[in-house]
Amino acid sequence: MIYQLSLQTTGLAAGILLAAPHAAGLLNPEKTIRAARGFPRSSATGAVLLAIAAVWGFLLVRSIDLGEFSPLRNTILVGIVAGAILSWFFVREFLAARALGMVLLLAAEPLLESAVLREEPTRLLLVVLAYAWAAAGLFLVGMPYLLRDAIAIASATTLRWRLASLGGLAYGAALALCALVFW
């Protein structure tokens, strides 16, 4: 196991991470719509998320067993640093969306790892979220404009934004509740 996280800790963290921004979207839709519409092209946010993804990937590759690829560890580490720097310099278009995709791909693994070999049926809430994050991460890295389009669809009306926020808040609350009660 790479991460030593319990199902309860992971579920509570994921629930709070999901519920907090959706609660803000429900309580203050105008401000969060403006922030969400500017997110995909935000250079500052993209740089921060890219740095998080690069550091996380670097630490992960440095510490895990790569099996037959272990002799290439240093090359991979240099590639992560070089890739992050080159992305920051040359892939400015939708950098925040691409970097968010990278973070989502990295974040899916701890969710799945904490739910493996557990018998509680409610753990599937965490598993579904992990696979949704992984799928979204793949699309965001490859086709980051889809985030802009999805935000435009969700924010077309305030009612639609509030319904989307309510759905995210409910899912986050369900995760947190399951973490506190069942796991």
C-alpha cells in the first residue's frame, strides 16, 4: 500500500473537500459562478495546481517500488520536473484545467486504496467518486476546454448552478456521514 489512510479518514476528507465548495456555490451563486468561469484560464491557479501535481508525482515516484522500471527512477523524476516546467512555460492555454486533471488523477488512487478489501457497501460512494475523478482527470488533461463548456452549461442559470451545487453538497455530506457512522 502506498498511502496508509483509513476508509474513515479518506471518506471524511473527500466529503469535506466535496461539500465545502458546493456549499459556497449554493450560498453565493453569483460570486462562485464568476470564479468558476474564470478558473480554466487562470494562470495563477494553474501554476499552483501544476506545482501540487508535480510535487505529488515526484514524491510518489521517489518512494514507490517501480519494479522493472526502478533503474529508470532518476530519469522519470527528471522528466516530472522538466514536464512541469515546460508545461508552465509552453502550455498556458487552459493550464488550470489541465493541472486540475493531473491532481484528480493522483487523488483517485488514495480513495481506491482506502476502500480496497472493505466489506461495507457504502464504500462504493468513495469508489464511484474515485472513478469519476479519474475519468474527469483524463478528459481534463487531454481536452481541457470541456471544463469551460461544462461550467458554461452548469452556470447558464442560477437555478441550474444551485441544483448542481446541491448535488455536490449532498454527495459530500453523504460521504462524510458514512465516514462518521459506518466506517
